[in-house]
Amino acid sequence: MSKYILRRLAISIPVLIGITVLIFIFINAAPGDPVSSMIDPTLGDFSAERMAQARAQLGLDRPLPLRYVLWLKEIVRGNLGYSMITQKPVAYMIGHRLWATIRLTLVALAVSVVIGISIGILSAIKQYSWIDYLSTFLSFAAVSVPGFFLSLGLIYLLALKLRWLPTSGMFTLGQPHSLWDYIRHMIMPAMVLGVGSAAPLVRYARSSMLESMSQEYVNTARAKGQREVWVILKHAFPNALIPLITVIGLRLPGLFEGAVIVEQIFQWQGMGTLAIWAVTNRDYTLLMGLNLISGILVLSANLLADIAYAVVDPRVRYD
Amino acid sequence: MAFSYKIAIHPAFPRSSWVAALSGIKGASEYQKGETDDIEGIKILDDHTIQLELKEPNAAFLFNTYLPIMPEHILGGVKPEELEQHPYVDAPTVTSGPYDFVAYEPEQYIHLKKKADYWDTEPLIDEIFFKLLASTATGLAQLEAGELDVIEIPADEVERFEGMEHVDILTVEGIGYYVLHFDFRTEEQIAQLNKPKEEGGSGYSIVKEPKPYLQDKRFRQALAYALDVKPFIDIIGGGVAKPIYSSIFGPDWAVNPNLNKYDRDLEKAKALMAEVGVTFDDKGTALWEGKPIILVYLSNTGEEPRKVGEILQQQLGEVGIRVDIKLVTSAAFLPAAINGEGDLVRNAGGRFGADPSVSSLYYTCKAGWARLVIGFCNERFDELLAQGAAVSDVKERQKSYWEASAILNEELPSLFLFSHSRFFGVNKGLGGLKPSADPGYLTWNIEEWYFK
């Protein structure tokens, strides 16, 4: 097992390098650069000379491959560099935001797992009942409705009309911080992220549960006279869970992606809002840092899913 | 003060926005090049007096040097290169206003508390939070929900907020302008920009093929006659804005009353186009050398710029010109404009209304917009702007600026549309606000604000 983990970790390094090379090429190919985004064209105060000088100061006049190599050299030394716009260390800027995103993503994941698996199992047990049809309908609706639309709908309903929740932000200004206040601010973004991600889980959970309920060991359990609830919880459910673990692990990158939009709408100060800021300002170093960190997070989520798979299913061995 | 001036134009900050304004001080250029450690023209006379000596008279100098003061007792020992990483940058605990700094949470808020011993009027509000919001939409939703007290509202959202019981709308005449720059650079001008830096060029790689008719001022005037500014004002100016006829439209003494107003006249527009050599087919399509004339309208993305493009399409369509709309992200906007991706380039803002000298930043031969995008260079205009800034007598200044604005009005490097008003949504519970035309200075009378 540990051999397998080591091998997977070793493979991750070239994958990460590949990701950074591609991203480095893409963001540099996008029109505009940090200098053009720093200039406010409405103020008129720019000239060709000043723009060239600013580019040289940021090292943007050097050839692209050289800039990548210089960046990589610093990364190997554990230095993510400085933001081209704010001049602050990239590690500091990301570190400041990382936990907000991780908290939001994990809560959203919990929401999606709880909703997805419970509804999925329920509709498998009551196959072809109205519950089953309703859950099918709702999960298709949740998949089809874009996250930003759901967000705006929720803000309109829960914040502007009913006034139950704040429209955005992470806590109420001018009041002492409290956990309850934080939770109130987190409900809507976590719901949007969680519900969108729960929908496919419902479908997976349903089919996986149906499959394991038709297995012979379930019939055997029933034949032994065990109560139906016990048959489902003890025999059918754990086996249905196995394929779901991979699915859940693979949902994490999707949640990360969704967080970019959701954080922006709800003014949740995580990596998503930072990423949008970095893209619109063409902050190359910050963008590279962000992509590196999210690449690492996603790769480790996949690895964890694989390990969890082996833990849950004794038949799986990695040698 | 002297310390602040020296930091603002220190060689370590070539990107500083003060460089142009402050280089007029005697000895500033030598200091900027790193030849001297002190600026000759800055003298401290006593504890409360500083004297600045300029290379040449400049009436607009004070207006252009609204410089925040930096505390030498904290930053004096820091190397300028390391200044941006100093903790003080995120926690400016020295303030000259009625409030003390408490905390700054990046991209979240800035927290201020009333000063215990402020020398002037004691403020009425104890604590203030400046929310740092990523999008206007979020801010507007917060105003609607009563989660914040005051925010600037875009003109096209004003109507929605007027209907809200808990929101007051304050309107103030702006100092910025709303224009469409022409790109009428000639082949020679583009070639000059494309020349490598070693050969005295600017090292660009612009591929634009110039449209000869744009270079004829009669064609540009024809477009001005083809446009009716009222729909622009109604749709994107919130219904209130001051039409302008050059970039010199304030203060009142600088405004030339004799400028051509280009009132809409489609026949005149077509006649002028015909003079330039434009022909029209049976359907009224404007043709140049037998091919339909298509102009590209370039702007950064947004709801308002898109609406501007649509009004343009409709109005210029009436003289047979097709307009294509091209919207790009804000970081890509300036490169796209320089690259010649638009024929009509939207620009809105600036501080023109505060002092006529501001126009030199846009329309003199060396200015970024004029040289890199528009291709406008008029020596007489440059002379007049220099004259206008060199004297402090208002009558003298007026003469220069009136003539200068007549040149812009005649040559039309841009289609001058209007100077827009600005709108602030204020929670009804808050009073005492007197917004200034420059929205950056909304808080200028903050000590008079109060909760009803």
C-alpha cells in the first residue's frame, strides 16, 4: 500500500509540472498583461515609455520559456513569488484565503453527500414510487439549473424578500464574530454548491443501491428473517457505498470549480474570488500560485479517494 | 511633506502616478534619474510651511498634486524598494482626518474609529466600516437589504432604487466625460509605433489597416451630425447629464460658448460624407470604393457599454454605416485599442471638469490616447495647453483654453457625448452627506454625517 502511495506521489510531480506549463502558456497568451490592467485608461495618464518601463520592472520583457524556468526554480525552493499587482507574497495571499475555500468546499461536500446518498437510497428502496419520480425530477432540475442562477434566486428569496439570511459576505461587520453568524453567511453558498453536486450523487446512489439490493447475499439476509431496515443498513448499504467513494472523490475538483463563481456572487473571501481577481488583473504570479495549489489539492483528493476505496473494500489491493 | 514628495517620485517607483505631475518641481528630474538624493525645489521654511519651486510657471500644479502624506517617523528608515512590503502599508495608523485606523482585512473591510482628540469638528458617528466588495451587484444587493449605508449606483440602476422606501438617491454633477475616440492613425504613425525601441519607435506590432475616410475631419464631423446624444443620456446617463462639445467643459470660465453643437442633421451628415468621397447605394448603405463602410465599436465588457454600442448601431445605421460591437475584458481593453481593434473606442471618466489642463493628458501629441490610439497631434493645441497652464490669471487662461477647445470641436479626435452625473444610494437613516463630483472624495465632510 505505502509503495502504491509513493508511486502515485511520484507520478503527481510530472503531472503538476505539465499543468503549470500549460497554464503558464495559456495565461500569457491571453490578451493584456499586468501593466495594461494597472493602467486606468479613463485617467489618460499613460505613455508608451512608461508602459515599457513598467513591463521591464516586472520582468515581462524577457522571453516566455526563460520566465517559466525562473518561476519553476523559485517554486522548487518553496517560494511562490510576489504578486505582480499588490507586491505581496503570493503564499501569504493564498494562505489568507485557502481555509475559507476549504471550509466552504467541505461543508458543501457534506451537504451533497448527505442529501445525495439519503435521497438516492430512499428512491432505490421505493423504486417506481412517487418518491422515486420526485427525486429523479428534482435531481435533473438541480443539474440543469446553473449555480449562479440558483444563487441569485436564493438571494432574492431568502435575503431580500424573507430577510432570513444576509445577502453576502462572511460575517456581519461591527458585531463580535460568532459561529452562528458565520454559519448564517455560509448557508446559501454551501447550499448552492452542495445541491448542484448532490444531484448526480442521487443518481449514482440509486443505481448502486438497486444493484446491491438485487444481490444474493441480501436475499440470504432476508431469508434469515432479519428485519428489512437491518437488511438495508447492514448488508445492502455498505456494499453500495464502495463505488460511491470514487464518485465523491471525483466531485471535489467540481466543487472547487463551482466555488469560483459561488464565492464571487456571495462575496465569500476564498480562493475563488482571488482567482477571478487574479485573472481580471492578469496577475501572472498569483495565478500560477493559485493553479499550483488547486492542482495539488485536486490530485491529493483523487489519491485519498483511491486509498479510501482500498480501506472500504477489502478485495481491492494496490501492490 | 517633503518626505512624501520624495517617495512619490523615487526612482524605485517608475509606475507611480505622481511622476508626471511632480516632475515639474525644480531638480525633480535629476532626482528621478538617481543623480541626486534631494530635490532642489523643495524647501522646508518652518514647522508648518513648505515651499515648492517649479521649473516653469504651472497654474494646474496644485490641482494635480493632491498627494497623501506619508509618515516619515515610521517609514523614513525603510528602503524605498521594500516600502510596498512594509506592514504600515496594510495598517496606516497615522491619519490626519477625524478617524483613527483600527483594522484592515484584505478584500473584506477597513475599520475606522472616531479620534479622541480631533482638532476640528468632532465627528458624530463613532465607527465606520468601508466594505471592500468584489462586484457592484453584490454592493447593490447589500444596499437593498439594508446591509450597507451608502454606495455609488450605476446610472442604469437608478430607476430601480428610486422605488425603494429605505433608499435616498443623491445626484451630483460629475467631472468626467463620456466619449468615443476615433482611431484615425495613419500608416506612417502606425509604422512609427511598430519600429523597434532601438530605432526610436515603441516596439509595438500593430497590424491595423487605416481607414482613409476616418482621417478626413469632415467624415468625423458627419458622424457627430448623425448622432443624437439624448438617447445616450436617457439610457445610460440616468436621464441627467450635460452634453459636451469638447473635453474642456469645466469649470465655467473655461467653457467656450461658441462651439459647434453638432445638432442632429442626417442630411448634412450624408452631404459631408459625400464630400469625402463616400457613395450610397439604393438601400442607402454608405460605400467606400464600392464596399460597405463598417466601423468597429470597441469597449470593455459591461451592460452599459453594450447599450452604447446598440444605440450607435441604430443611429449610424440611419446614415448607412454598419457598426460592429466588440467588447473585451478590462485588462485586454487598452492593448486592443492600441492594436487598432476598434474604430470607435469608448472612454468614460477622467477629471476634465475640475481643470481644463487635464485635457493635455489625453490630446497632446505625446499623450497616451492621442499617440497610441487616436493618432491626433496638433501643434497649435499643444502650445495653447502649455500657455493655459503657464499663467495663473483666469482671463489669460480662458483665452488659451477657448481656442484649444475650438480646435478639438473642429477636429473631433473623439465624439464628445456628455459629462455624466453620479448617483449615490444612501440608506434613509443616514444624513449629512454632500457628495462631491469626484466620487473618490465622498467622505470629505464625514464629520458632518449622522444617523437620524
